[in-house]
Amino acid sequence: MGTFKIEGGHQLSGEITPQGAKNEALQILCAVLLTAEKVTINNIPDIVDVNKLIQLLKDLGVKVEKLSKGSYTFQADAINLDYLQSADFKRDGSGLRGSIMMVGPLLSRFGQGYIPKPGGDKIGRRRLDTHFEGFINLGAKFRYNKEEHFYGVEAKKLKGTYMLLDEASVTGTANIVMAAVLAEGETTIYNAACEPYLQQLCNMLNRMGAKISGIGSNLLTIKGVNELGGTEHRMLPDMIEIGSWVGLAAMTKSELTIKDVSWDDLGQIPSVFSKLGIKLERRGDDIFIPKHKDGYEIQNYIDGSILTISDAPWPGLTPDLLSIILVMATQAKGEVLIHQKMFESRLFFVDKLIDMGAKIILCDPHRATVIGHNFKSTLKATTMTSPDIRAGVSLLIAALSAKGTSIIHNIEQIDRGYEDIDNRLRAIGAKIERIS
């Protein structure tokens, strides 16, 4: 188990460039299974979850060539479908939440898709019903082996249909879209997710020869085609990492520039930070964050009531940033209610912040009230363990702001979502050391 040793309380400065988007990568990489032609993908983040998925694709028979840092070619012209029934796949596929994204492309092109119950963050129940109900609507037969926790869908030929998704699931929508692009006839998906990463996937598929309309809305129409070809694609910067660096700058009263953020794809994120009192300056496609020497003050609603920040499907605020926002609020002037609607275990890391001196009332598994210190009382250094990716980086931000030396164990969770994070933080002045 790896560990970070952090000497907090130092101001940072300089520029930092966000990695490619993790959540986009898990969709885009699986889309290479839809064609026998070569697909080139750029700006792939070098993180544990993405590297695990690339290895799964290799084991399945995809030819993978690394061109340069973050750039690869993929060619799925000799897929070994027997691998899907192997003990190796059942073991390796279960260690990665993103492995579910392979099912739609495999079902669409080869008539069969299998997956062990996927792992990932321990943040609460993350059901797969939307994925498999979509496949069933397209004509697939579903089976589940309870003893091995092994899912399967099979179909000689998928047929387009109308469907109303029970939830606007991003991964569910992406999986169904990838299944429908080679289906016979027309598929209409209502209550579809419309996140920028899903828009990226749909635009990439259209360049490969798919016929998808309604991109960016919650009503997608897909006219099935017989085959798809190769293409080249570049991933967006990771909006969660961008939000993480904004939180880091605010908590450490640092002046930072976040480079190449694709500002127009950030949605509500800049607005939510401004409600917390954070000053963001747009410079071209960069975000400049000045030193918040006098701290930052949370806005109340116009009637004077306490601000509530909650997650919602796009264009609402992504749930992945609520952990960061909660940590930032601990040093703000004012109070805020954080409402995590989607996952019932994601706020359970607040006990570690309370140990550091934060004033937080955990109302229930979904809501926490934060009373900010306004920097009059700094957080205290402590020893803690990272429970998941987003909570882990939130604790890291807290440790970098706290005076003294903190220890964070189980940093493999952070490495799953953040590329080379310790070296990148040291480059802007952070005192952080990785201990094996």
C-alpha cells in the first residue's frame, strides 16, 4: 500500500495542465471495438483505471501501439471472443468499473457481450439496470450467473427501437448508443445523458460513419449502419481535475493558472465556484486563480437562506466535484449545505476532516452542513486513509492546506484517477513525498 507524506501550509504558484478526461477515456477506448479499422486516440491519461482497460483490450486481441505520451492506435481486427469466458477475464474485468463499457460494442459487432460484476469506488450502489434494459430493448437476451456474478447479453441482430431510460446514466447512455449504431433500423433514446464526454463519443462515432442526431440533448436518434471505419480522436481535459486544482488554489491561498481547460465544456462549474466566493479569471482557454489573501465568502440565496450545492445530471453539477467543494467550504466564510444525491456513501470521508478540525455536521448519508473557519483556524495535520478517488484527492487538498505533516495511506485510489499527481504538485511548490 502506497503512502503520501505531505508538509502542508505552503503557498503554491505556477501553471498546471489538466490530464485527459478519465470518464471520457473509459467510453472512447471501448468504442474501438466497433470497427476492424485503426483508431488513433490522443490525450489519453496515464492513470491506473485507464491502463487497466487498455490491458483488457490487449488481452481481448486488440492491437495496441503507443505513438507518444498519451497517443495510441488501436485495431480490433482479430478479437478473441473465447477470452470473454476465461477465468482471467472474470478476474481482471471485475477490478475495473469501466469494463462494463465493453459490453455494448461487443454485443453490437459480435452478437455477444459478457462482463463480471465490475468493481471501482466504494461510494454506494451503482446499478447496471439501465445498461442491460437498453440492450434488452434492442432485442438482446440477458443472462446472469449468480454463483460467479457474471453478466451476459446475446443477439443475432439488434433491432432499433424507442426507449425511455429510467435514469440519465452517462455510462448507460454511452453503452446503449454503442450497441445501437450497428443495429437494424432506427433507435430513439429519451432521457439520455448529454455530458460533454458523451457528446465527444457521439461525434467520434459519427466520424466513424455512424448516424447519430440530437447530440447535446436528452433525445438521441440513431440510424443503424452496417459497419464503422477508423478515425482519430482527441480527449477533452478532465473537468474533475480542473475543479480539483481550483480547490487546491483556494485552500492554499495560491496564485495558479490552469492551462487549456476547454472552458466552454465546463458548464456550471465556474458558476458554482463563484458562489463559494472563488475568483476565476478567464484568459483565453486558461483559468487564472488569484491569491485569495482575505479568504472567500459563500453567497447566500437572495432571501438570505443558506446556500445548497447539489449534484444533478448534466448540465447540472457533476457529483465527482462535491467532495472537493465540501473541503473548500471548510475554510470559507459562511455556511453551505452539500447534498450528494446520487451516491449514499460518498460523504463518509468527512470524519477525517472533522479530525483535522473542520466544522461539519453529517445530516445523513446524502447531506452535510459545513460551517467555514474563514481561515481563522487552520486544519490540523493528521494521518488518514483514502477511501476512493475523489475523497482521496479532497483529503490531499486538505493536507496541503493544513500546517504540519500529514500522512495519507491507500494512495492507489488517488492514482486510479490522477496522473503522476505528486510530481505535478511538486512542480508548483507542494511539499509531497511518495513512500512505498
